[in-house]
Amino acid sequence: VLTVGVFAAGVYGGYFGAAQGILTVGIMSVLMAISLQQVNALKNVLVTLVNAVAAVTFMIVAWDRINWSVAALIAVGSIAGGYVGARVGRRLSPALLRGIIVVVGVLAIAKMLA
């Protein structure tokens, strides 16, 4: 179930991306017996791999349609967010981290539905 769930979240994330991290954390935190900080770290690695595969695939099939200045801004923002998020996430208590994840997840769902 864990493998299928993470795979499905990866396919979704490679195509669409929105809230992929929240979905992956939700799946793994329910189905794995590790700390939330460890789940978050594993999620960061998996989401990075999914985004790398999606980026390479997109470069192969649609090189001429890529707006490279926008792609560069997204890359810089993703790297900065990953760095800051990892440093902050390790220091937060599991309860606070879980609360933040739930709030962000609910806001993302509300935004997608609106």
C-alpha cells in the first residue's frame, strides 16, 4: 500500500505538482513507523527525484516551449525553500510540524477547489 501510494503521489506530482509534498507526507506518516521529521526528510528526497524526472522528461519532449527565466526562478525558490524548510523542520516539535502540514494541506485543497 505504501509503495502504491507513494508511486501514485509521484505520478501526480510529476504531472501536476501542487500539494505533492503534503500528499506524500500524509501517505508516509500513516503507513510508516518513523518520526515526522524523518518522513519529511524522505519526502524531500522523493519529491526532488520526481521533479528531476519530470524536468528531464519535459526538456526531452518540449525544449522549445520552456521559459528558462521562469524555470530558473522556480529552481532558485525551490532550492532556497528546501534548505530553509529542512533546517526549520528538524527543529520543530512533531506536534507543531504536523499542525503546519495540516494547515498548509487544507489551504492548498481550498485554493484548488476555489
